[in-house]
Amino acid sequence: MRKMKRSLGYAVEGVHHAFTYEQNVRLFLYGYIVVVAAGLYCDLLSWEWITLFIAGGIFFAIELCNTSLERLTDVIDENRKIAGGAQFHAGLKQAKDVAAGASLICLLMNALVIVIVFWPYVVLMIKGR
């Protein structure tokens, strides 16, 4: 039980760190507050809530993985510089770029899910119902 509690503490610390130091994480969470408020206003159906939370959760998890990989890559690169290695290893840049690409694709898919869920409500509002 102690080990599980300790692991949970590390996880919470990681999320807190990402929220504190990563602008993209903060922007996403603030944006998601707006999405949840809009969902409450539109009185979304259960499946719509589930879809929004799954899509948002997946993006948030990928963004945390991206942040983690960036930190690890930066440490490896810094150690290479200290040891007299090349300024920046191309493979490290590629790893960071691919992780950022995964985050971007997840964000775009998340935005698409939001549009699909809210589109019928927007149409109804435009029609005045």
C-alpha cells in the first residue's frame, strides 16, 4: 500500500510540474474548462461526455509523455555537451520532433471530436431552437 501511495504521489507531482512549467498543458486545461462549461450549457448526452473526456484524457496523457521525453532528451544533450560531444545530436532532435508531432496529431483529433460533439448544438442555436 505504501508503494502505491508513493507512486500516486510521484504521478501527482508530475502533473503539477507539467501544469506549472508547461504553457501548452495550461492552455489545454483552461480550454477544456471552456469545453466542459459549454457541455454543461448544452446539456450533453452521456456518450458525448464520455467521448470528450476520453479524447481530452488521451491528449493530456500524450502531452505529459511529450514533456517527459523533452526533459529526458535535454538532460542527455546537456551531458553530451559537458562530455565534449557535439552541440546537438540529430537523433535527439528527431525524438523531440516526433513526440511533438504525436502531441499535435492528438490535439487535432481532440479538436475534431469537440467539433463533432458540439456541431448539432451549434446548428440548433443558429436555427434559434
